[in-house]
Amino acid sequence: MRRALVALAVCACGTIVAASAAFAEPAEAVAEAEAVLDAFQAALVAGDREGALARLAPEVVIFEAGGAELSRDEYAHHHLAGDMEYLAATRTERVDRRSGTSGELVWALTRSKASGDFRGRPVATLGTETALLARTPDGWRIVHLHWSSREVRTP
């Protein structure tokens, strides 16, 4: 009887440890994916073209201002340089981020404020970003971004 109880306790502890590991994995996935998202943003700010592109999946889809870029190459040829120029000239502050997982995807919802001067015009905007990242053999990659912003209205 005693051996049966010990075996049961060992199995129960093993189940608890396995369950804890399963619950910890989504948090680790979110942290890893957020680090990729932050590295993408930092590369844009620094003007590091290759560093920014390395964080995007080849099939990334980027929505912004009613438009769409349907691949990493399309983004690289159209808006990447302008995004780097804008972010280098302004200051962006993260206001809030909420993230979670769904299978092999991590989603991140970020709100931000931007200020400064861009091409001789003052900037004061509130922005939102929806990002989806997928786990790939090469690590987490951004597969979708949706950016929108609006001017801050002063009374």
C-alpha cells in the first residue's frame, strides 16, 4: 500500500511539473516573440535595413493607412526607407502592450505616442499596432503588421 501511495505521489508531482511547464511555455513564447518585435522596432529606429528585414517573414503582410504590402520584398522596396526616416526623426513611446498566444502564433497589441519634427512639420500622434508572429525553424518572425495612427488633438 505504501509503495502504491509513493508511486501515486510521484506521478502526481510529475503531472504538476509537466502542467507547469506547459503553462510556462506560452509566457516564454510571448517573451521571445516580443523581443523580436522590439528588435524590429529598434532596427527601424537605427536605420538598420537588414536587421529590420531579418525579423520579417518573407510572406509578411503589412497594412497601413488603407494600403497593403504583401511581402517582405514589397515592404523593402516601398515603405521601409520612409519608415526608418520617420522613426529616426521622431520619438516613439510605448503606452501599452498586450500579448498572448494561439497555437504557434503570438499576437501583440501595442499603443504608442509619437512626437517630434518630421520634414519640417511637427508630429504629435497616437498609434496602434497589431502584430502576429509565427514560430519558424529560424525563430520567431513577424508575419503580419497593421499600423494606424491619428493626430493628437489639442484643445
